[in-house]
Amino acid sequence: MQRRIVSLLAGSALLATTALAAVGAAVAGAAPAVLSDPVPVPLAHVLSGVSFLTPPTTAQCEKQIGIACYAPFQYHEAYNLAPLYKKGFDGKGETIVIVDSYGYQFIRSELAVFDKSFGLPAPPSFKIIQPAGPVPPFNPKKRPMMAGWAEETSLDVQYSHAMAPGANILLVETPVAETLGATGFPQIVEAENYVVNHHLGTVITQSFGAGEQTFPSAQSILNLRSAYKNAAANGVSVLASSGDGGATSAKTLTAQGFASSFFLHRVVGWPATDPLVTAVGGTQMHLTTTGAHKFPDTVWNDTKLFGSPAAGAGGRSTVFKRPSYQDGVAGAVGTARGVPDISMSAAVNGAALVYLDSAATGGAAGFYLIGGTSEASPLLAGVVAIADQYAGHGLGLLNPALYKMEAAHDPGIVDVTEGYNTVVFPQDGRNRTVPGWTAAKGYDLASGVGTVNAALFVPELVAASG
């Protein structure tokens, strides 16, 4: 196993240099663009400057760069998927729908390398559609955000497939305009409505979002909900990453899609805050080289590692009131919609190993360490696809069942009781603090109801959805 150091400038929300310096240093000279309109932002967190020619072990990552990294087989063990696989429940017959702006034109060959490297079968079917219009050719120099979306697409496809290797993959690409503007979300809504109307899949995963306060008004968000209403009416589960800014969210972006400044008060992002969407927050797993838990999962917070907000987002919506399924956790959410609903692995210190080719990186191909709640959503999508197979039909909106399971203390939900999503970061020449929430017994605004033990969670979710 050889390690190499390369330069990687990702279009993700945050990026660390080889020395783990602050994000601002990594994007010096990039032209800022004020996020005054709703723009879908990819939420992958790429550890820049570090790649491996072949997949490293956790011990090798920890020894060489001081950070843990995990492979698919470790997620299988950590989430207790083996009992389901042994019974033939691996997502067979189901389709996971992945929605990404631009997508990535070389994703098929990337996935083939990923599968071969980790001994995974190819998905039974892997289709790519562009229902909202043709996507322009991959050209990060002309369209800077394409690089980040390519890496986001790689993460989404590889790890939803890793969790449910028997499921079909449908990548839905949208032709987001090359400049920041309000065009991105309407095209995503159009594409998702197409998926629902044509019955193309039973679970949709979205690894993007924008702070509620970046939209022109609450009504502008309400005007974009048609796909989620459509999905709920047609038995389709919709998942969304809760966000990666902890208790805050990006306020302005560079042209490449990096966060260049953050709100200095609590902000949560849409579409995760939509009551018809399952908001997926982030945990940090602490695993052995085989995937066994050394100790329980904690709330993901890598803010010190990045020198900028990098933590599982959570908090209370300013647009949506508390839905009835959260009445039992009113003590935590108050009168507002609270997020996240549930959490999965998202830490960069405990990152997923993702294969990126040379076009995606703009440098060398190899295995990179990627985290963020954009990892968490596709991980859960794989589990939901297995649950759909178990049930024999799509489960639709998951949230009522999740809170029913939480109230019943079902063992398939693993409570997360340690960690917090408060973030402290430099901005405008001062250290800023946006106070978040601390994990506690039961539901909390840092981890939701907790995380999953899939072998127990899948049958319990199916039963609670009945």
C-alpha cells in the first residue's frame, strides 16, 4: 500500500489542507459570491492533500495521518447488516434514487474500481437520467462547482451501493446553472417529481441543502415542496442531509462552492427541515479495524480539525411548525420542526474511503477520506432500501415510524448520548461561537432519535410503518 500527497480543491462545503489548516487558506484568491438566492450546496467534506493508491486500513490511516478511515466492510459490521445479508435482504429488487446537481460523467468507471477494490458486486442496474434537461460536459474550469458535485456524486453512489449491494442505483442529474442563482432547486424539484410520477424508486437521497435564511422568504420554500408532497402520497421515502455547519450554516460561498462565511446565529437548512423529509444528521463512529465498536457513537464535530464549522447540523426550523409526529419530543423541539430525525456516520476523523478518479480530483486518482452528512444520507438510504425489500413495498414518509420506535424504545434505534454541535470559528477577525445542542438520553437536536442497528431496525421500521 502506497500513500501519496496531492493537491485537491473540492467544491464541497469545507476542505482541509494537508496540514489541516483553516478552510480560508485553501481557497485564498477564490472569488466570493454572496448566497442571496437559494442554491443547492454539496455537503461532502474532502480531506485534501491525502490520497492512497490502494485502500488503507484504519490502522494505517491513524498511523500516517492521525485520522481514522473506514471501508464498506466496517460499516457492514458496525451497523450489523450481516444478519440481513445472510437472509437475502440486501436491497434486491429496490432502487435507490440519488439526486445530484451535474452528477459526474465518469461515475460508472469510478464505481467499478470501488467495487473491485472492496470485493463488492456491481449493482444489478445502474442508470443515469437527466429529466430536467441535459447536463453540460464536465468542465470545472468553466463551471467551478462541478468539481465538488463530482466528488459528492462519487460518495453518494459508492456508499449507498455499499450498504445495499443488491439494490439498483438511479442517479438523477440536474443541469444547475454555472453561476449561483435560484435555478438549482426548481430543477431538482422537477427531476424528483419525474422520478415519483414514473415510479422509478422507493427511496430518494439528497446530500445538499441551503440555510433557511438564504431563501428570499418562507413562502419561496413552501413553493418548492411539490416533490415531497408527491413522494409522501406515493409511498416514496425522501432523505436529506441535515447539513454540516453544526448550529449554523453557510452565509456566503466562493464560486467553487466553499463556505466563505457563516451566520453568527442558529440556522438550519432546507430541504432537511421539511416535515415530509427525513433529516439525517451526523455521528462519529469509533471502530476497530474489523468494524467493531470500541465505544458508542458520538455526535460528529470536526470543527477543531477544520478550523471552521464542520459538525452535524441540528436545530429548530423558522419556517415549519412542529409536525404531529414530533409531539412526543416537544420538550426538545418546542413549537417548531426539529432536526435531525436520525443520524449516521459523517465524521472526517472516521471518514469513508471513496475512490476518485483523476478528472474528479484535478490531480491523481486514488482513495480519499470523505465525510459530512452527505455520507450519512446515502448510508441510511441503503438501509431503507433493505427495509423496502423486507416489507415488499415502499415505506413512504419514515418520520412517524421513527418517532413511534423512539417512544417504544425499540432496540433497533441506538441512542447517541455524547457530543454536541456547538461550533467555534474565526470570522471577521474574531472568534465566533454559535451555541448548539448536546446529545442526551432520547431525542435531541444534535443526533435526533439516534443511529441504527440495522438487523433490528429494519423489521422494527417495517412494523412501525404498518
